[in-house]
Amino acid sequence: MAASSTLPHSFATPQISKSGVLTLYGFGIRIAMQAGHLQVEFGVGHERRALRLPRVNHRLKRLVCIGDDGFVSLAALRWLSEIGASFSMLDRRGKVRVVTGPTSSSAARLRRAQALALGNGNAVKIVRELISAKLSGQEGLVREKLKNTRVADFIATLRAHLGDALDLNAIRGIESRTAAEYWNSWRDLPILFPRKDADRIPSHWLTFGPRHSPLTGGPRLSVNPANSLLNYTNAVAESECRLAAYACGLDPGLGVLHKDTANRDSLALDLIEVIRPAIESWLLDWFMHEPLRRSDFIEAANGNCRLSSSLCSKLSETAPTWGRLVAPWAEYVARELWTTTSRSTIASTRLTQQHKREEKGSSPFPPPPPTPRRDNLCRGCGKIIRRGRTNCADCAIEGATQRLASAASIGRLVSHTPEARAKQSATRRRHARACSEWDPLTQPAWLTENVFLQKVGPLLAALSTSKIAAAIGVSRGYAGRIREGYRPHPRHWKALAKLVGIYRPNCKSA
């Protein structure tokens, strides 16, 4: 007998973002199973949270753990594997520690071809393609967003020489020279902060600065917010590159561009090179259009700038975007390696589903998901405001008041300069000479003080100060006083009477 109704399911957990990322942070993080549900506890103090995720309607795709204090059970890892979700662990400095996720079956022939790529020359072909795509992205970013034509042309010239590079060292040299010029064009990029944070911001936080940190001589342990944001986003993207390599049956530790180093997945770093321009372009838009909040950054005792947990959670939500961008490049590497094996095998496209999409006649690659929206912050206080605005209501009023006071102050300063005082003296002498030389007999008998005050003065209130000033040759400030009822010198009465239209030369009375 058919069921009378469908069993109801609860809505997806609201703490999980639309991209399917759940970020855990704090101390004593717990990831375990309880009655068939994934039970997680994270946070610090009054922000401590506990969530239970069922097997259905959970929307979880990536579980990101920031920290190294707590535990995760084997049953929880199995639960994540069964639902197809990945698990990434990053320390508070943004270094990737552990990445697990869905993997393909181990292909011995593919891994053997990967290990032999450095000796048979296939690595040079792969690296040349990866670096060419990277330099192309950097050239477009510098030319279109940083408006630095010189550096863009330099990158284009070096990219054209990639075809002449016959070994990996030559390609590394081109990439190194490009990186030096590329990051030099970022050095003076201003970083915005709300006005209320101005007194609490170190001077070296106000620009992007050099890419290499003075603490390590490299990008690690950056000392300003901009580089820290870039480092952490790169760490999130690196974890996605590891997962992409695993899914294609590759060994993330056997790189083709980066040399073998203990405790480093060199192939993941090779793959991330291609999507670095996309990461940097997203962050550059952030730096150029949105301010950063001082409360989102922590300066350690050694000067290392670290990110707050809430900001790390927001950056972790970009993981699906970088995973989708790196997917076709991971499949490209696998496809090139398969061509060197003795058995002709068609490389699978597990990540992009390219083969299925081509059979259906659709685009070979799905569009990447949009990156999460950044919070629009008030330029004055840093409070979150609606899209399309730059200040909250309070800061907008305060800013207008400050601008008016500043304009008045500037006006006073300008009026006290020697040039301004000399000009004012000349104007006063000119008006004093005009008053002394004026002959009262030239004034019509009917144009008396009472006539001016009763008939001419009220009509002047309807005219603009610029018309009054132009008619009698005085400043707009003096004309404004006349417009408000001030009685000017009698030598101006005739011109003002003509201006309002009551002057009649042949009449003896008005």
C-alpha cells in the first residue's frame, strides 16, 4: 500500500552556508557521532555552539576546522565520507594540516606516469601550460584593475618566452621574474578602514606592502591584514587542490613544478598556481571597494597579523568556487600523464563531468559558483549596512558636519594668507575711493532713503545674490546682506532701483 503522505524533514541547518561549508573554530572542538547524527561543538565562551546534522537535508559539502585543539572520531570521518563531504583542518596561521574527501580508485599506471614525468620531459609540457595560464591571468589583472600598462606588457613579454624554455629551471626563472614585478605593482595599493578605526591602525596596515614578511622572508606570517587575507584564502584553495588531485587519482605529493619537500603537497601547489589570479582578483575588488574592520584582525606579540574566527568562516565559504575553478586543470594534468602510459586509456572527468556534458551537447565545463558576498561596511563606524550605501545614517550626518566645518576652516586659513590680505586691502581701498569720489548731486531727488527701504529693498529679496553682486560690483557676501535688508551706500541705490525695475530717469518722484 502506498504511503499516505511523505514524511516531513526539517529545514537545512541555518549555520551552514548556501555553498555547503561549515566552519568550526575555537578550543575543544568536538566532532563525533550520536544516534546516527553528526554532533559538532565549537566556539568560545558565550559563542559556544552545538549542532546535530542528520544524514538527509543537511546541505553539508565541506567541513572546515580551524584550530588544533579537540578531537574527531573515526565514525564521524566515515559519516563524512559516506555523504560525500570533505574534511579540512587548518591551523590558526592558515597552514593546511589535514584534508580528507572522496577519492577515486588508486590507478597504479597513472601514479607511475606521474613519478616518471620529470624524467621523460612530460613535466615541462604540463608546467609550461600551467604557468602560461597563470601569467595570462596576472597580465589581465594588472592591466584592467591596477591600470599598470608597463608591468602588464612586461608579463606579456615573458609569457611569450615560455615557448623557448626547454627545462623546468628556465620556466621557474620566468615565473620568478614575473612575480617580482607583479607584486611590486601591488605594494602601494591603499587598504581602507572605517574612520573610527583610524587611530588604532598601524601605518604598515594602510597599504598592501611587500609580499614577503619580515618575520620569515616569505609570504608566511604576514604582518598586515591584506597579506593575511591572501594567505588564508590561498590555504583554503590549496585544500581544494588536494581534493581535486585525489579525485583524479593523482598523488598530491608528487609535483612537477614545485620541488619535493617534506610535509608538503607539491602537486597541490602546482595546481593552485593557475587559479591564483582569480583569488587575487576577488581580493583586489574587496580592497578597492570595501573597508576592513580593525576588530577582524589580531596582532600577535611578534607582529604577525591574524584573522578573527568570523572572518575565517567567511573566507572558508569560498572553497567551492576555487574547487570548481581548479577541477579542469587537475583533469588536464591527469589526461597528459595518461598519454605517456603504455596502455591507451581515456582519462575520466569525475570533477567536471566533461564527457557526459559533451555527449549531451552542453558546455564542457559548468560555470563556477559565485563567491560569497562580502559584507557592505559603513565607511565611518564599520557597521554592516545595505548594499549601495557607503555610510550609515549617523555617520552620514557626522561626515556632512565635518565637511562643512573643514570647508569653513579652510576658508579662514586661505583668508589669512599674505596674498589674500593684500587682495582684501586693495578691494577696501577701491570701495573707499569710490565712496569719496561719489557726488550726491547725481542722485535723483526722489530716490531717498525711505524710498529705497520701502520700495527697492523688498524687491531685492526676490533676486539672487549673484545678480545683485554683478549689478553693483560687490562681493556675493555683501550682496547677500543687501538681499536680507541691509542698507548699502547711497551710490548703489540708483543701480539697484534699475535692477528691480522702478527707476525712471525723467521723473521727480517715484
